[in-house]
Amino acid sequence: MTSIKRPLELHHEEDDPDMDWADDESEGDDSRFVNFSLLSHIAVRLRDRVPRGTHVKGSIPYPKAFTGKDIVVSHSAVVIFGLG
């Protein structure tokens, strides 16, 4: 394979034929891939299963609070492992 040396050029997406799919409006909008019923059921399960307690941040207590870790663990149990 021989390489041709030439000055570097900026890449313009509008000139790239491989990027034609990016602006194609004929595909419809992306909301058709969202299952709102499933999201609603997951939200209810998470609301019921996320452990809450008093968390202190900056010497301010937050009652009935939860952490990001609590959400991840609960989400994993509900969605990935099918528990609940």
C-alpha cells in the first residue's frame, strides 16, 4: 500500500457521501423507539424499591434522600436481573 502525501484538509460532513444517513428525515422521528409504557413501569418499580434515608452533604441533612448508587443497584435488580 503506497501512501500519497498531501496537506491535511478539514473534513466537511456535508461533502461526505457516507454521512448522508445522518440528516435523512425520511426515517421518522426517534420517539417511535421509546416504549413509554415500559418506562412508566420501570419508574414505578424504582420509586417503590430505591432505599431512602437521611443523607448529609455539606453538613445539611436531606431526609428521604437516595444516592446515585442506590438508583444503579435498584435499576440493576429490576431491569437486568428481573427481580421484583
